[in-house]
Amino acid sequence: MKRFALILLILSPIIAGLAQQPARVVMHLQSSDTLVHRSIVNQISNMKKEIPDAEIAVVCHGPGMDFLLNKKSTYVNQLNKMKLSNVSFIGCEFTMKQRNLTKGDLVPFAKTVPYALVDIVKKQQENWIYVKLGF
């Protein structure tokens, strides 16, 4: 019994610390469908209403890069506002090379990573919650 109490005493600060960490969510987008893009904007807005301190990363690759293109994205203003509330938008440099895109083609607040899927895997290894976007 004393051993159990000692274990609880040792683990309680760790458990308390885990409970206080804000949610970290990585959203995976590979669709160019504008209905999916509208859904993403709505989902992020709803999540931020319910979990204001959530950290959200939208990672785009393949056709999903359209979501981050200055000329194609219809949600630039909404995304720009979202970045102020701990939401980041990340594009895949590998896809950019395949599609002959430059960072200048992306919305100015987008970040890039060498490989989107590798970034998603790394985030999951860091206990980010994975959400697949699209229909």
C-alpha cells in the first residue's frame, strides 16, 4: 500500500502537467476541392471556439497545396486571421518542386517543410492529434 501511495505521489505532478497541456492538432490536407477548403475553415473556427488555446497546424501537399496558393485560395483573409490565434499553415516543398511553385506563390504567412508527410509523422511522434481532412 505504501508503495502504491509513493508511486501516486511521484506521478501526480506528471499527470497534472499532461492534463494542463493545450491540445495540439495536425490537420492533413491533400484535396484541391473548395468545398473541403470551406469545411476546413469552419472546422478550425469551431475548434478554436471550443478549445481556444489549441495549437493547430494544417499541413498541405499534393493538390491540397491549392489551399495555400495566393491565386487559388478563396480564404486568404480568414486564414490570415487564424494564424494570429496559434494556427499555422504548412506547405510541402517536394510538391512545390513537382508543380514548379515558389514560396512567392503561397500566401505570405505559409511556412514550408521539405516533406509534408514526414512533418506529420514527426508531429504525431510528439503527441499531436492527427485529423485527416477531406471527404
